[in-house]
Amino acid sequence: MTNSTSLKFWQFSLAYYQHSNSAETLLRLQNKYALDINLILFALWVGWIESTALLRDHFQILDSSITNWRNNIIQPLRKLRQTAKAQTALFSNFSDNFLNMTSDIELEAERICQALLCQEYLNLKNLSKGSNKKSLATTNLDSYFSLLALPNSQNIGKTLAKLVNLTEEVLSLSP
């Protein structure tokens, strides 16, 4: 993957996150199961765009490659933004500017995280290609979800299917 591909992944992610109620679904998975939204989006992207199936071991490597960045940069920035947002009533005249700046910095940190994922993807071994993009995206989510030992419930299955279907919708809207 080149910088151009990393940029395309970022553009896909922005479009995906803004589409329908996908942000709500992604945030629920992040908050309830400690899933990384960037890894969810990467699973969908790699399956659909790169036509690649990723295994649980691949996600272990990918997750390890961004753990430090996520824990030491993204999560503290997210906490700062959330705390500031909760305090807006106390300093509303000044808060909009500050909240916009913290949101922009957090978003840039997420973009860098995605570039790290793309870079690590180049080093993965034993990748298999396929032609059924929907199936590959589903397989990738299954692999990532299994890494975190998510319960194999009907609700998780519906959420997985919803994420994959949203991918198809988002990509059908892209020029």
C-alpha cells in the first residue's frame, strides 16, 4: 500500500463514518467491547478494496502495531475532547474554538493510525486473495472479532452484517 492507498483508506473511513447511522454502530462497538474503529474499518476496506482475507494472527500483528499510538495518543486526546465537551457550559464563550481544535487533533491522530495500519499491512505474510468482496469483508470482521473473544451472539452477527452492508452502500455512492 502506498501513501495514495492510505489516503484512499482515510477517505473511505470518513465517508463510512458519516454514512447513515454507522458512527453510532461503530461507537457502540468501541464503547461496549473495546473494539478499535480503525481496525473495523480496515477489515472492511481490505476485504472489499484489496480483496484480501485477514486471519486472527494478522489482526494480532496489526493491533500490536498501533497499540502504543492508540493508548498514548488517541485515547488521551479522546478523553480530553470528551472532558472539554462536558465542561462547555462553564466556558461556553471560549469552548467552540477549543473543541474544534481538539477534534481536529484527534482526527489527525486517527489518520496517522490508519497510515500505520497500511504500513504494517505491507509486512503481513500468508495473505490470501479472493473475489467475493462481501464474504472477504465478513471474514475479516470475524477474524478481528475473534481476536477479542466477542460473544458469538445473534446481536453480534447482525451488527457484523450491518457493517458489511453499510460498506457496500458507502462504496456504491463513491465516484
